Amino acid sequence: MLLLGIDTSGKTASAALFDTEKGVFLAQKTLYTQKTHSQVIMPICKEIISQTEHEIADIGAIAVANGPGSYTGLRIGAAAVKAMCFALSCKCCGVSTLEGLACNNIAFRGIICAVMKARGELVYVGIYRSSGNAVSPIHEEQIMERSRLSEILSDYGEEILLCGDAACDFYNDFPSEKLSVAPQNGLIQNAAGICLAALNKEFTAPDELEVSYLQKVKAEKDLEEKSKPNQ
């Protein structure tokens, strides 16, 4: 089966094409772009499919980063995947951006901590153990203060690999001999990790695809403020 992976959760727009029978990536392209993802993600998908001498109709399933990340970017990615799946009559699955980041570094054996910028001192966090061939979660994905993450990681008595756009800052601000930062090719999001994470997921109909922000969006916060009784 040809699996198309898409990640529009951050500043990169990325797509990858994975042959699940051969276990081979046929193509992958990632752009660190200032353009909106809606401008670039579909052209990237079309490009990598055509360069592998396939057609869009050959796609068997699609996986997409469904959060956390940029609200706008996540919505663009989910909308694009839903549209393609409806047109192709194929299934899809949402993959945690954090798990995708961990899978970018799947060859590392040990603990991988994916940490992404949220706001201020808050970060999105996912902690996983990698066997070198697969990753499994060992701590619930959540949003937390960086100081709290430092406390959690101090409890592990082994080396920890950091990845994600908040990894370098965290490494510099909370130094520890146990911590190391992923190399540049595994530091930020790309769709190859989304494909690898999707291999053990259940694929569903496109109308069941949902986005997970790991925190309340602005509209929800505004509504809560309006609903509070006047003091």
C-alpha cells in the first residue's frame, strides 16, 4: 500500500510517500516556509507522487499530523487530507505531532522527549521509549511548564534525546549530563515520522479525523470568560 504522510503542524510543510509492503520511503519533501501551508502542501504532494511515477489514485491511505501545533496549520492539513480521502475513497488517520517527532529519531535506542513551544514557559511534551524500530509512549502527552518537565526528566536514570522546536532552548536552560539534542534532520517536524507513527494506527473514514490541540483554543477561552459571573 502507498501511504501518504502530511505534516503542516509547524513552520515546515512536509509530505512523504511510503511503500508499506517494501518498507521503503519512495519520496519525501519538507519546506521551511513563510507561505501559508494551504499554498504549498498540495503542490508538494503532487510533486512527490509524480516523481515516483505514481498517480494520486494509487494512494491507499493518508496520515496527517493532528496536533499539537499551529491551529491554522493543523486545520489546513486536516482539511486537505479529508478532501483527498473523500475524492479517493480511502481512509486516513491522525498522528500526534509529538509522536511523529519521536519517530523521526526512531533509530535512537532509549528515551526520546519531544518538546514543542506553546507560549511563554509552557511547552507541549511527549515522552517515549524507542527500541530502534518502534516508539511507545511512557508519559501522557500534555502541556506543562518547562520547570515541571525538568523535574519529570530528572527521574529517569538514563540518557534522554530531546527533539522539537523547543529542544535547544530547554537543553540550554535546564542543563543536564543526561540530555542531548537530536541532529538537525530529526529536530523539527517532517512527514516521514508521521508515516512511521501511522504504521501501528487504525485508519478510519475521513469524517472521523479530528485535531488535538492539547489546550483550549482562543474561542473556547473567550467563551469561558464571557460565561463567568460578574464579580
